[in-house]
Amino acid sequence: MQTLFADPLMMALIVVGAVLGPMLLVGVQSMANKRARLAARLASTGPKSKPASTSAQRLSWVQGLGQVVSPKGEKANSAIRMRLMHAGYISKNAPYWYYGARLVFLVGSMVLLMALWPFIGDHVPLSGPLPAAIAVALIANIAPGLWLDRRLGQMQQEYRNGFPDMMDLLVACVQAGLSLDAGIGRVSEEIGRRYPNLNTHLGIMSLELRAGRSRIEALSGFAERLGMDEARAFATMLRQSEEMGTSLSATLRVFADDMREKRMLYAEEKALSLPAKLVVPLILFVFPSLLGVLMLPAGVRLYSVFSGIN
């Protein structure tokens, strides 16, 4: 602890944090309270809506902090908004939550490093607190992006697995006599347990169709929210079918067959890539163990023979 307070850099960081930290928290809390009062006034004059959860109200300061540090302008936020939408976060405030959580994670990591440095400073293979702080800052900046990429990959996998099932159900609904809009609403009710995130996007598209939005625009928005080539092809196919006047049932059946074939090809591709992925674990773990098991008895036997000769 004495080495911590003897370091001028750490003392400067502590003083700056002690001065600016409360000011920043007070400003963010004031902004959050102002937005809460404005939202309450708008809710009192508008229709009744479901109240926000207690946890969201407690963490509203994170959103306020994100609004302060987020890039200004719609163009600057469009890229991160699209990535968050593809990852399943479709709220208009999702970029503010992302930037706020990213800053909180960065500041929390630095504070945790400062608190633990007197205990771990002698065991860290770095020359001082400044390189350690730089390393922690880099990790804290990279980690949220990596987590978002992992989340986006999981969502894309769910969408890719659920899209053929959605098409099969939609074909069955259309062939049973339902319209396309009613079929989309019915499919969104059926696949909710198996594919909840895909069900959310289908529900949004169904609500847009009921609200009077054109089918082409609703399908285009659905494809943009999913961010999949299959969804874009689905929207393009329905638009061309509507423009040319072809049979909707036959078009959907052909597209559903194509989706099933693509899912089978994707599964075969993953199965064929498995031997190549197993090469590194085999070389690093299995082969050394196997060689040890096979060569150890021979080594012991040779050692006993040569020791007897000597």
C-alpha cells in the first residue's frame, strides 16, 4: 500500500478519479432524472403502457452515460446500431446502452486494477502500473466488441437453423388457405419456443403488416433486421412473385425446398471440416499421450537391462 501512494502517477490517477468521478455520476444521474420526468409526462398524456422493469430503471444511468459518450450524428451510430440489431437488440436505445456499458466496464476494470495493485503488483510480469493500466484498458476496449461478435454469431446460427422450419410452416399455412399475412402471424406463434429471437422478428413484421405497412417494406425491414442472405432472398422472391403474378404457394414451396437443401449442405460442410479441426488437438494432446504409453514400458525395460550390464 505504501508503494501505491509513493507512485506519483497512481496518486494523480486517484486524485483525478476522486474529483471527476462524483461530478460525472451527478451529471449522469441528473440527465437520467430529467429524461425520466419527461418520459413520465409523455406517458401521462398518451395511452397506457406497460411500466418499465425495476432493473431497467435502476440501470437507466448507464443509458444516460452512453448518450454522453456516444458519437454524435445518425451516420456515426448507424453501424453499431445495425450490428446490435443483427445481434437481437432492436431497441432504439441499444447503442446508448452499449456505449454506456462499455465505458462502465472500462472504468470498473481500471478501478479494480488500482484496488488490487498493492496485492498483485509483485506478481504481474510488467514493469509498473502504467503498462498494466494500458493492458487492462486495451482488453476492456476489445472485450465488448468480441462479446458482441460472439452474440451476433449465435443469433445468425439460430436464424439459419430456424429459417427452413419457418418456410415449411409458412408453406403449410398458405396451402391450407391462409393469406400470407395471416400465415406469417400463425408461424410467429408456432416457432416461439424453438426459435425465440426469430419469433420476435416475425412478430414485428406481423405487427407492421397489421398496421398498414406495405408487404414489400415489411419484408425488407425483416431482412435488414436479420442480416441474412436467405432473408434478403426471401424478400426479393416475394416481391418478384407479387410483381409478376405467379403462384405464391408454388413459389414458397420451391424456396422452402431450397432452404432445406442449404441446411443439409451446411451440416455436411461442418461435418467435413471436423477432421481438419481435430488435427491440432490430436498433435498436441493425443499423440504425446499415446507415445508415452507405448514407449514408457520399453524405456523402463531398456533402463533395467543397461543398469544390469553396468
